[in-house]
Amino acid sequence: MNNIAQVCQGFRLDGTFVSAEKYGTGHINDTYKMSTANQTYILQRINTNIFREPEKLMENFVQVSKHIEKKIAAEKTVNPNSRRRFLQVIMSVNDTPYYCDADGNFWRCYIFVDEARTYDVLEKSSQAYAAAAAFGAFQNDLADLPCRLHETIADFHHTPKRLAALEAAVKADKCGRLKEVSPELDYIMSCKEEYSLLLDEKDAGNIFERTTHNDTKLNNVLIDDLTGEGTCVIDLDTVMPGLPHYDFGDMVRTGTSPAPEDELDLNKVGMRFEMFEALLRGYLSNAGKFLNAREKELLPFSGKLITLEIGIRFLTDYLSGDVYFKIHREKHNLDRCRTQIKLAQSIESQFDAMRKLNDSIK
């Protein structure tokens, strides 16, 4: 960890470096839990192959954190845990919210939020409610952000463009894998007419661009160990302009199945309706303060759309040689794609009940 110790010298830390260890299950950045004599931090090396403008990414990060901090300061009720609701960025010795090392790597550091944890698979519906309420509160806090944030990844949730990338990967078949994926490709293409629905609704003025997280895996919100409430939304790399449905759809994708996104036994994959209900009620408890009627109406559909979109991305990466998502076994991205398709089919089969529940929540 000598390299990490050297990186830490680039930040204004409280105390001298003691130790660091790999932390979390993220696909993109390298993350460490790092301790000094006086404080515990999260230290991350930003993946600049994906986030090509890390300065702008961190500008977003700071704007979001400061805006939420101001919201908390304006609240009349004093909560001793308020500072655990947002990520406290540590400045570098150069007074920037990142540090660039001698090899050109960009690093960021923020205070570790203790006595809270993330869950890759939610164990009970109360956790789903808490996580969704936290994401809804996050969107609501940023609803009056005075400036439009940078797009850290252009067209991140532009599903038709994601499909176009898949079609290009199919045509190229650079790794000779196309023959393995006919069933998956057939199902994805059978849903082609659905992929532009949200964008069409936005263009028609029925739903609106907001400031959204855009990667609301349920392990991107910390759940308080004691209260069970959603404490802090993390992984702010993709916070940028988007549609609220992107966030809710990814909650459904990651929070309703009892199986992980790379489960090999597809019989274990499916949408648990009670988890969907908890997510919907939790999310609307806060996001319902700013969403209009049409935006609310489209929430159930977003679960299938975003699940398929991520499936498209996994399949594209598999056909392209696994160049985006980290893999840990052969055919890992294909396995991930298959779970997304199975989950999307399960969501689709429960649409009527989902819509009925959504209509009943005022």
C-alpha cells in the first residue's frame, strides 16, 4: 500500500496515514477504505477511461454535496446525524476536490460514513422502502439546483443509442461470440418499439429533465445500522441531467430480485412484488413532491426499460470483448445480460398489478 500512502499525502487529511484496504463491489473505480490516526475515509481512483473529464465530474460532485449541505443547514429541526446525509469531500493540497498523481491518475477522497452499510441484495421490504426514500429525497433536494450539471457520460440512459451500439457490436462480432447470444438478442429486439417511449414523452413536454443520480443500484445508498433508514446516497459519478424514471427504473432492477445481477441459476431471478411496492411507496414519499401525474404514471414501465437497457449494455460489452464492465469469470457479462432479460420478463408479467398499485398511491 506504499502507493496509497503516497497518494494520501496529496490530500488535506486529519492525521497521518495508517492503513488502507480494498473496499466495495463497484465495477468501475478502484475504491479503498483508508484510515489515518484520527479519521476514516474513502479513497477512490477515478476510472478516466470511462470518465474522461474528471475535473468536471468532481465539479458536479462538489456542487451536489454543497447544495444538500445548504438544504440541511436551512432545516429548522437539528439532527445530529445530518452531516451523514451527504459526502464530505476532502480537498487536495492544491485546493482542488481531486488529486492527480505523478502517473496522471485522478483520485478523490471523502469522509467515510460510519455505522451504515450497503446491500447488494435487499433482505427485507423495509430496506427497499428506506433506500428508495433516500433516492427520492436526493432528487427532491436537487430539484432546485440553480445550474445544470455537466454530463459526465453523454447519453448515459439514451436507450435507443444503447441499442444502436449493440447493433454495431453485432455487425462487427469482433470476438466471434454472436453465435452464442441468439435468444438474448431476439428478446431484446422484440422490445425495440419501447426503447424511445420516455424520450418521446420528454420531447412532447409531458415529462421533464431533472437532476438525477442515474445509477441507483440499491448498493449506492447507505442504510443506517441502528435506525434502518436511508442515510446517504453515494457514488455520485453519474449525477447529471436525466429523467427521474432512470433512477426509479434502476431501483426496480436492483432491488426487486432476490438474486444478484450475475446469478447463474435463472430460476432464482424474478421481481418480488412486495419489494416493488416498498420501492414505489418509499420513492414517492419524497419524489412525489415534485413529479407530475404523467411522470408518476410511467414509473412501473421504467423498471422494465432500465432493466433491458442494462441488459443491452452487458450484451454489447460481451460482444465487444468485455472492455467496459469488470469481469471475474468467463462469460460474466453474458450471464449478467441473461439475468436482466429474465427480470425484465418477470416485470412485464406483473405490469397490471404494478400499474394498479401505482394508481392507488396519492
